[in-house]
Amino acid sequence: MSKEVNQKIHCTEDSIWKSENKNKTTVCSSSNNFDKTTFFNKMKAECHLKKKCSIPLGSSFPYSPFGTNVNCKEQSFVYVQTSCQISRDLQSKRYIYGLFIGCLSVFIYLFSMVYFDYIKTVQSNLYVDWDVKTNTAGDYTVEFDLDESTYDFWKSHYFDETNALPENAQFKLFIQNELEQRCTDMPHQGLEEEIPGEKYQVKISQITMAFNNAYIVNELSKRGALIKTEKWDKVKEINASILAKLQDRANPTINEEGEAEYFLDKQQEPVSVFATFESEEGYTRAKRWDTVPQRTFCKQELDIQEASEPTDIIWENRYFTPAQRRFKRLIVYIIIVFMLTISGAIIFTCTNISLKLKGKYPLVDCKTIDADYKPAADGLSFTN
């Protein structure tokens, strides 16, 4: 490329033009006026594996196919681009450095896994220690769910309409008596002193039942929010909606046995039971319910589990069935995978674009190139 410039070392052609403040340039290295193949062979023969070499260009323009100067004047520059060859010693050092980085990464990963497992174990032990030091009703409480048919079976076989106790009170007393009797007949767990020759009597201090009243709870929550914001017209609308729902006798649901069931009646049928025992012995026996053969409870196999703390329960969400919870969990997993896939695709695309741009427009540090390649450039000279 022909141009009147000073003899300097530049990183790019761009830097030459900017440093010289020249605007007129002429491309000389086209195939019409410069024989690149001949020049390359000459340079390889004269300069390969040498620290210093000289390539005479002469005055008759030997590398011009036409033997004339065309546009290339005596002040033209020859730009040579060569590949960087790394010595074996430097390669070995880089291999060792890469191996060190890989081993360090594996160590950090393993250390993180062990550390997180350690923290989890410590927190579990602290929770057990706290649970031992703080006794609450939840520490002696178990829970189990009731099928819809269980309450119907009890109502048709054990409910006494002549008894002064309400229907739910009779059902609660029935559950308490059955659990106490069955847990008393279970093997002793050694947590309480047992009098020789006598059975340890398991006692339940309280039975609490949960109902399928998510609709009422949600509507009352909306009502409370409206009262807080003093939207009295909306409050009246919700009151009327709840009352109409409870008094509706025209749209019953039909159960499996073909009987009509009304909304108000369904709100009074228990779906879960929480039993609080008076001793650790009774609580432990109840948790080991599945280890001892038991009779069915109103034709239902009970699955007794440790009860959650009352403050951890969201009552309006208890009406969801296990199948509904699994379905919702699956939906959440699908959304998470979809979002991760989209974000991964975006990151991958942006990374490819960035790498292409870096290859097309590389960042050049002129000081580094000048320090690394100036001795080699000084050793390579072209003479006319």
C-alpha cells in the first residue's frame, strides 16, 4: 500500500493512516500489480528460522507481473502477517497451568459440596436441639386425612340422632376413643414408665378437625381487605355472595352413591384430623401406626404422619389433593426448564455473536505488540 508515512512500528494499517493524518491511499497488492506467490517463496527462502534477513526489492519491480511500477512507488510498504509459534517449553508451562486451574476448580467444587452438607447437618442438629428444649403442642400431635367416604360411613353406621351432642362432636369423640384404644393395644415403646401387669393407657388431650372450606376462607380474606380499605359496597356484595352460596339448595352435587349433597353440608364434613397426645409414649405409638397391623378405620387405611407446626399451615391450601399438588409441581418444573432453556439459548447466541465480533474486530494493544515484535521487525528489512 503506497503512502507517504514515517518509518514507525504500527499495530494496524488504520493506526498508520491516523498517525500520519493522510487521506490518499493506493492499494498496490492486488493480483494485477503484485506477485504475492513469488514474494512469499522468496521471503520463506531468505527469512525462515532466521532472526534477521534482507529481501532486496530492486528498482525494476521484480514482483510486479507486468514489470512496471503501476501504482507502487518507491515509498510503498510491505505488510507481512505471520502465525505465532509457541515454543515447547511455553506449551509445557501452559499445560501445567491449565492442569492447576482444573484441579483447583474440582477442589473448590468438592469443598463447596462438603461445606454445604456440613451447614445442613449442623442446622438439622440445631433444630433438633431447639425442638428438645422447646415443647409445644405440635411436638405431640399427629395428623391424617379422611376420605370423603369415611365420614359418610361413620354417619350411616355410628351417628346417633337421639344424642344431644352435635354431629361433629360425636365424630370427634369416636375418633378419640378409637385412637386411644388402638394405641393402648400397641407394644410399649419404653418412653414412659409401665406398671407391671397393666397396660399403659394412652390418652389424647385434644382432637382438632380441618374442613374443606377454602372458598369461605378466601372470600373472608377478600372481605377483610375490603373492610380495611373501607369499600363498604364491595363488602356487602361479598356478604350477599357468601350467604347465597350457603343457602343454595337448588344446585346440589351428586356423590358416588347418587345422593344429593349441598354446599353448607359439605362445609361441615371434616377432611383432616389433628390428634394431640398427653405423653411422648402415645405420640410415638401413633407415629408407628403403620408398623403394627391395624383394622381399617371406617373402611379407610389411615396414613398417620407427624403434624406440621400450626403456624406453618396455610389452611386455605389444604383442599388441594396430592394429584393436584403433583400437577402444579410439574407445571412449575416445566416453566423453570422453559425459562432456563430460553436464557441458555440467549446466552449461547450472544456468546457466538461476541466471539465472531472479537475475531473480526480484535482488541489490539499496541504497546504489547511493539514490545514483542519490534526486534523481529527490526531484523526484517526490505531494500530497493
